[in-house]
Amino acid sequence: MSGLILASASAVRAHLLRQADITFEAIAPHVDEEALKRDLRGHGAGAEEQVRALARAKALSLCAARPGYFLLGCDQMLICAGQVYDKPQNRAQARAHLLALSAKPHELLTAAALAQNGQILWEGLTRPSLTMRALDEEFVDRYLDNVGEAALASVGGYQLEGYGVHLFEAIEGDWFSILGLPLLQLLKALRAHGLVPR
């Protein structure tokens, strides 16, 4: 038995795969992300190493339960001025992140890994660059009032595909990667493994 499993609870990643007419099943991975990040950072791992390791861990976490299946794990990290930003835990943290990112460029490191039977078959990484416009505290508060809990769902406290677009003045790089999935790289890998038509 084989097929594709998205090892993620991300509705956005699932939507991107469905829009590309890819057949898959979505299952949340069995990974303690915070513990893994603490361990990686404790060993001096940089952001790129961390995001790659998290994507691999998510893909591998379901291999034993789903032999023969292809498992897709993904992760994303935001880097601004050398600092790594995780998902905000509450409104106050989302507010602080947005104000810190104001008028500055940042990178979104977006990693994906494809595994089968405990082996990593493919890895992809993209680094889109985004620049926020200058934000004042009043606008940030209005923005957070508008988006509510959605501000806690992604690194940076925004979803560019929604009201978060009002935060930005420029973006460079792959749109799908900004949303959390290096889809063009992934499609090439899926074609190579016979999971989508050539």
C-alpha cells in the first residue's frame, strides 16, 4: 500500500495540495516541536538546521504506523536581524513580534521532507524575503482586533493570504513557500516518485 500523507495539521498546506489536485491524507505528526527546538538550539543548531530537522522529524514520526506510505513533513521559521521568531503564544507576544518586524525585511525559511519506511527520500528548502511597512502601535492593535486568534497560527503573527497583506510593502520569492509549502520543489519530487503524473 502506498499513497501520500501530509504529516501536518495545517489547513493552509492541505488547501495548497488540494488546489494542485494531489490525493493525500492529513495526519498530525507525533513530534514535540518545542522540545526538539530546545535540544537543537542547545547544541548550537542554526535556523536552517532547525527547520530542516523539524520537517524531517515530522515526516519520520508516522513512518512506523504507515509502512509503504510517503510522508510529507514541513516546517517554517522566521528570521529577522539574526533573531529566530516562533509562533506567538498570545496576543501580547504577537503584538511585540509585529512591532519588532516593522519596517524591516525578514526571511521565511520553509522546509519540507518526504519520507518512506523510515528513510528520507527528498528535502526542500526555500527562503522567501518579505519587508513589512512601518507600523505604528495603533495600526497593530487594530490589525490584531481584526484577525483575532489567527495571529497565533503562524510565525510572524500574520497570514499574507488574508488581512495580513496590509502589513507589507514588498515580498520576494515563492508564494507557496510564504504560505508554508515549497510546492514547486515538492511537485518535482512527487513526479519522480510516481505520486503525480509526469
